[in-house]
Amino acid sequence: MHKTIWAALAVSMGLAGTACAQPAPTGPQPRNDYTQDSSWLCRPGRQDACAQDQTATVVAADGATRVEPFKADPKAPIDCFYVYPTVSTDPGGNSDMAIDPAETIVAEQQFARFGQACRTFAPMYRQVTLAALRQVMQGKASPGDETLAYNDVLDAWKDYLARDNGGRGVVLIGHSQGSRVLLRLLAEEIDGKPVQKQLVSALIIGMNTPIDPATDAYGSIKMCRKPGQVGCIVSYVSFRASSPPAEPAFFGKAEGAKRAACVNPAALAGGEAPLHSYFSDKTIAGAPRKTPWVKGKDVTTTFVSTPGLVTAECATSGPYDYLAIKVHGVPADPRVDDIPGDLMVLGSPLKAWGLHLADVNLAMGDLVALVGAQGKGWK
């Protein structure tokens, strides 16, 4: 993949530095009113994007299947605040505030399952769009305004604190562009502020969280390294162990003397461990899956769990730090032997992106369990 194309993708997906961002050509935009329910993708007690069915089929290596029911906990002791990745199909450089299928699908894929452990809040925001990505790939200036996107999330965060928080603990959850926005929110609005005491954890997925190797912290916020730890960060980017990141990959590399954080949610203290994954026939990029999950059986649930198929361990390759994913498929058994998550172009994976599309789904069960345990121990 040419470096110029990678740079274009990075800018449009909110991966590049803010110096690369281009101002919106239409001038200042009005602020959103987050006291209105219509400004939220998810709020507790609604039939919305986070009320999507999370029932899963568990597929064992021998082909045995069982249905795993799902039930959200409306009395969960903590809250989760989610900022979704770049998914908007709107035509402008920044999205509008209308809830489209793209936003609903990504909340279903990445966030609704957390309803087991927390009340779910997810603001709509005027994110940099996929259309902006195409503009840059054509050699044009990006029409996306990252500051507009951030200010929307900041306004939603302040509204949540004022109207809904009530002193409760809260988990921040983001992926890709959403994680980039949350890193800025953590640095400017939480680290060192009174509200930091309410931070149960932050899940900064699919983004390079720059940490000081000497302190293992982003600012003053430590990485989560042991069970029972709260007020900490879980962050990683995922690549197949057989295809580690290398130039021109952006994920997994921090600037200067910093390193990109890697916290394995299945083994906080380090080492290789099985991942409790939840995969789907849908992806955040909308690409359909064609390979059956198990030979000779139809899977009718949206989600599938494949115990023992995937393991992960934090790894280092030169300047890159990443979650190395191993797939333990056995061709002789009836279960599927590989996983989704690669960004495909003309039938081939873009190795520079790793398993970015599946970052959250790879460890979904582990992340939900971790948030549940942190919520119980927070007070």
C-alpha cells in the first residue's frame, strides 16, 4: 500500500495528527442540544440501537452448538459512555445528526452487549465521514472537521454529567475515530479533574494510546494491569500474529519516546490467553460474510461465539506494540477455521490495517466481563 494512500486513510479516519486536519469550509456550526433524546444514539430505557438482540450461538470445535441468551441489566451499578468509529455514509465531510443504519449497526456490534454491565449512553456526533476518506484518496483536501466532532462529544459528555451521572461510576468506550476523540476528552476534561474519581475505566480500542514506558500511563491515568484495578485504561490495536505491523502501518506506533499501549483484556498482567470473541455476519464496514460458521448447520442468531478458536498476546515489533491474534482453526473439524476482521481491497487484505474492523469483537466477552467486575468493585 502506497504511503500517500495510507496517509489519506489516516487523516480521514481520524488517525493522523491534528495538524493534518482541514477546517470545514462552511464556517462555524451551531451546537447540538443534548437535552433532546434525538441527539443520542443510545440512552437507558429506550428501544434504540442498544436494544438490539445480542443472543449468540456458541459453536464448539466439534460442531456442537447451543444458544446463549442475552439480557441487559437495567439496574447496573455503573454507566458506559460510547463514541463510535468512522461509519457515517453521509455525503459531507462531517456527518449530520440523523441516526442511519450505519450508526445503528456499529452500536449493535460494539456496544449493546455492555448493557449486561452498565447503563448505555452513546451520543450522535458530527464525525468525519467515509465520504471525506474518499475525497482524500482522490488527492483532494479533507472536508472533515475533527474539532467539530470533538466539540459534539464534549457537549454530550457535559450533558451526561449534568443530567444523568448523579455521582455514578462511568466507563468510556471508543473505537478508532471514537477512541481518538476520547483520548482528547481524557486529557483535557478528566485527567487531574474532580470527575476523574468517577472514571471506572476507559476502553480505548483500535487507536494508539501514547504512554510513557517509565510510568505505563497516559498522563496520570495508568493502564489496567491487574484484576480489580479501576480508574485505568485498556487499549490495544490488533494484528494477526502471522502478519505483524510494519511500515507504513499506523496502528500500534506512537510518536517520539512514547509507546503505543497494549493491554490484553483477557490477560491484564500479560501473556497469551484465549479471547472470548463475539463475531457476526455483519461488520462495521458492512461487508457480508460468506463462509458458514459450522458445516451442516444454519446459525440463525446475529452473533456467534467460538470458544478456543482465538488467542491473543501483547507483542512488540520494532516501533510497534500490538495485540497479536492467533487463530487455531483445525481443517478436520466442522467449525470455521478463520475469523473476519481484515479490511479487504480487491480481494486482498490491507495488512497495514491489521484486524481493525474486528478490534472490539475479538475481545468483546472479555471486555464486558472486565467492565462488570470493575463496576462491582468501583465503590
